[in-house]
Amino acid sequence: MHWKRWITALVLIPPLLLLILFGSPLLFTLVIIAVSILSLWEYFRIVYHGHTPPVGPAFTGWAYTTAVLAIAAVHNRDFEALMGALALHLIGTALLTVHRFTICRDAPIVAVKQLGGMIYLPILFSFLIMIRMGENGPLWVLFLFGVVACGDTGALYAGTYLGRHKLCPSVSPNKTVEGAVGGLLANLLFAWIFKLLFFTEMDGTTCTIVALAAGGAGQVGDLFESVFKRASGIKDSSQLIPGHGGFLDRLDALLVAAPVGYWLKEFLLP
């Protein structure tokens, strides 16, 4: 299975680099919208699994529509429009929930999953847009992608060959403490190499803090998605990315690392 994982990565890395470093802001946002929609589809596939009667397309379709509006608002740096999109999503969800309650008493649970998905995916993905629009934005996006990807790979191989102590078996039986430590070390290694090549003005302490904060947040994001999959009895969010599962499986760590990276870059770093 690992060979398929590496082949897919080698195929996807060049266009991803071109998009991050040279793609126009509009193209980058359009890709974020597309990935958000696909990830939302995977998320609903997980969290709505087992509901009877099945959650209808009105819920998911409403989420896709308002997700596009929210991300477009972030792209335009329009805070009022973003708040409007979130309020619109809530109002529509409320109407759909009232209707579902007339036929099924799981309506409040469905509503919570629907509203949570909006924050979890389109909003967290939007932090990548905000990072890229900032100073040295493309390099910072590439930095976060690299830190998270290397941490994920380091955790996988450290856990495979050195793993002895379970990290959180009730959530993810295969994850180990040794894997988590290996992931953090890989975070640090990539961050320091990137600093020496591109962020030469960043001091060592700052580099270490950013790497560990983003890497640690990424591991939390990975476990967070595993909670939903474990509860639904689903192994992968989908099979859209050969060797990796779905977009949500591949990007769950980046989702949580992105706001951490944004806050560190904008508010804490000199």
C-alpha cells in the first residue's frame, strides 16, 4: 500500500507546488472551494451514516452553497459577507431541521453535525487563503503543507517500525506514542531545512515553536477526524486519492494546523 501512497504523492506534488507558488489568488481560492466541497461530501458521508431515514440532499446541498459564499467572502476580505453567509447557513439549517423533526427525532443531532461541518471545513480551509494573501503568503502555505506532510509521514514510519505504546486506542488503534514523537521530529526537521533555505530571517526558537505548534495541531486534527470515522465504523472518508483515502483523510491535519499557523504568523511572530 505504501508504494501507491508514494506514487500518488509524486504525481500530485508538482501541480500543488505550481498552484501554491505561482497560481493566481483567484485560482487558489477556486481550488480551495473545490476541495472544501469534496471534503464536505466526505464529511457528510461519515457523520450522516446510519441515520434513518437518510439525511436528504437538501441539507448537504445547502452546506455546499453557503460554503462557496463563505469562502468567496474570505477571498474578498469581506467580514460582513462572511458573517452573512454563516447566518444564512444557520437559518436554512434551522428550517430544514424543523421539517426533519416532523418525521424523525434525530433532527437536533443532524443540525449539530450540519452546523459543525461548516466551521470544520470551509472556515478552516479559508485560513489557507488568508495566509496566502499575507506577506510571504505562498512560502508560508508551502511551509505549512511541508510541516504537516512530513509530520504525517514521520509518524507513519516511526509508528510502523518503532511503535510500542498506544497513543489513543479508543480513537485510532494504530497510532502510537512513538509515532507521534516521530511526527514531531519530522516537523522540526522540515521546518529547520525550510528556514535555512527560505526563512533565513526567522530565529531558531521561533522556527521550533511554529513547527511544534503546527505539527501538534495537525496530530489533533488527525485524531479529531478519526473520532467521526470510528463512531460511524468507516475506515476512510472516501477512495478519491489512491493510497491516501479521501481528501479529508489527507487534509485533516492541515485543517487544524492552518489556523494555528495563521495566528502565529499574524499575531505572535515579530
